Amino acid sequence: MQVHSFLDSDTETYTHVLADTEQKLCAVVDPVLNFDAKSGRTNTSSVDEVIEFVRKQDLALKYIIETHAHADHLSAAIHVKESLGGQLVIGQHITEVQKNL
């Protein structure tokens, strides 16, 4: 198992790729969606680097893992799923947190 980390410098948040190079499978952990507070716009520049890495390594994405409710960044999980496939997984009690948002 290999771990590759990608830093989003705006939020100082890491997105990780957990790669099983023998089986050519991977998981993406906590993908960051860029957000410009001044314009109110989002973009996918940070996570696009991750997507490109997965493709260049010829890995099949099995899971997109959200480890917790993020106060430090927006999630790019949907963009990753649309780009690479994979199953989105989150903690069992995240719906309780979402009710309070």
C-alpha cells in the first residue's frame, strides 16, 4: 500500500490517495473543492491534480472516503465520482451533523 498526499495550500488541507499498486486499486480521502470567498465561486484545480495522478498511475478508484464533516474545506467528492467512478463512503453519523447545518 502506498500513500500519496496532495496539499491544497489555500486551506492547508491534504487529499490522500491510498494505492494498492499490485491490484491497481485506490481510494481518495477527503478531496478538496477550491472555493474563492471573494467571488463565491468554486473550482476543481486542486482535486484535478489528484484525478490526473490516479489516471497516470492507471489505478481504478474503489472508494472516495470522507473522514469527517469538513469545516476547513468543501468536498470535491462528487467531481471525483463523476471523473473516476468509485463509491462515496462517509461515517455512519454524518447525517446527524448535516441536520444541524
